[in-house]
Amino acid sequence: MTVNETKTNPFRIGIAPISWVNDDIPGLGDHYTQDQVLSEMASLGYISTEMGRLFSQDPPSLKEKLEKYGIQLASKFVGVLFSDESRLEEELQLFQQWVNYLNEMGCEHVIICEMGGSMHWDPRRLPKDKTIQRLTDKGWATLVEGLHRAGKLCESFSMKLVYHFHAGTVVETVKEIDRLMELTDPNLVHLLYDTGHALYGGYDPLELLHKYEDRIQYVHLKDVRREVLEQVRKENLDFRSAVLRGLFTVPGDGCIDFAPIFAKLIENNYDGWMIVEAEQDPAVAHPYQYAKMAKEYIDSTIQSVMAMKQR
């Protein structure tokens, strides 16, 4: 953490490359280079990022790039199909490869998300299948088994498994997030708290934070444009269409009040990563401008919260 970061706020603030180069929607931001993205992140005071398709998968090469710009790799989103019993062993082997990679990169967390039954990312389904195929009780049981085994694997490397509930997947809604938390061992399966996906799924972000404060080990800071969310629900748009419509944005540019969220995280002495992740079309929302907007909003809001607590 830089001296400036320490003075500004008590958190480790990073930003994901998805604002520049979108991993969910091929083609968005393909003209950006590793150097340009890392240079812009560093110039704004961000100290970490996450793995994206833009970055080299060769550890020595990526380490050299990150060190050049003073950026640390926080983690990587790993999609799995644990809910499919016939693929569980293969999926765990593939997952272990990413655990090995992230461990070599010095990461403390592994982000995981179930892709089985999802509207865009399940390779067993046709591209036209844009509804969510909800899990059966058997699917839930297999998913939980896989997560527990993955959690033990991460634990053996002194890393933490953090589950990313996500729009367009089988763990999206209030009921599904609660069920996942109820069925999983809190010592093995931690929670990635994503403010934007919480609201998308029907959870008040602050309520979710209070309810699972003991499970949260990683944070994604994402805002939501309320008017677009209403359009998405009214028109029953799929996730990718919602992103292109402008559903998500950076903190401070949407409807979520982050002040009480930061206040609660400060109260809890949260010391994990906080990663800005705003999935937008870079041709519409200029990545550098929005990243700058986010950093200024986060720093000023946290300063205000800390000043209030000192009174």
C-alpha cells in the first residue's frame, strides 16, 4: 500500500481490467494493450487488479509487467461446472490448475462461480438458451461437494476460496445466495461481496453485508443505474444485453449509497481487497475517465465516513 493510499483510506483498492477489455462480451475493448491498461490503473492510484483475457498467462511475464507498474494481482474469476456430477472430477482438476497459477502469482484468494445452468457461460447449452436452468436438489448437493473440496485445496495453499454470486447464473437471487451460505462450510467457502450483483439479484447490498459480514473475504465495488435495472426487469433482458444497455457503472455513478457500506466495512476492520468492477462498453463509458471518477468518489466517501466516526 502506498503512503497516499494509507492516508486516503484504510482499504486496499484495485480495479479489474473488465472496464477496458470485457471478458463476458468478446470484442469489447480488444484494441487496448496490457501496458496501456496497467499504466492507467497505476496513474490513478490503484494498487491491484484481477486476471483478464488481456493479460499474459505466463507467470514470469505477467509478474514482470505488474512489477513495472506497481500493481499486484489480487485474484482471478474461475468458472466451474461442479453441479454436473459427471464432470466434477475433471472440473476440480481444471480448477487446481488455476489455484497453482494464482498461488505462483502470490494471490491470497481464488474467485469461484458456478456456470452450470447459466444463461451465457454453460458450454453444454446452445447459445440461444438465454434462460437460467435452476439447479435441482442433486445439483445443489454436487455443487456444495465441489466447493468444499475446492475450498480445502485452496486452504492447503494458505489461500481462501471466495464465491461470486452472479447475475445470469444459478446463484443470483436472495433465496439462492442464502441457500449457498446455509449449505456451505464457512471455514471453506467464503463470500465475495459484489454490490452490483447483489442489487441485480434483489438483495439490498447493505442488508447482505450485515447478514454475512463474517463470511465476506473479498469485495467487488460496482454501481447500478436504477432506470436501466427497471428496463432490464420489465423487458426480461439477458445479462449481456443488460450490460450493453448500461446496467452497471462505477461507484458514485449509480443508485447505491456506498457511505454506509464503507462505514460497516471499516467497523468490521475489513482488510481484504476491494476491487472496482464496472462492466460497461468501453466505447460508451471511457475506461480511464470512469476509473478516475470511481477512485475520486471512493476516496472522498471513505474520508467523509472516517471523519464522521472521529467526531
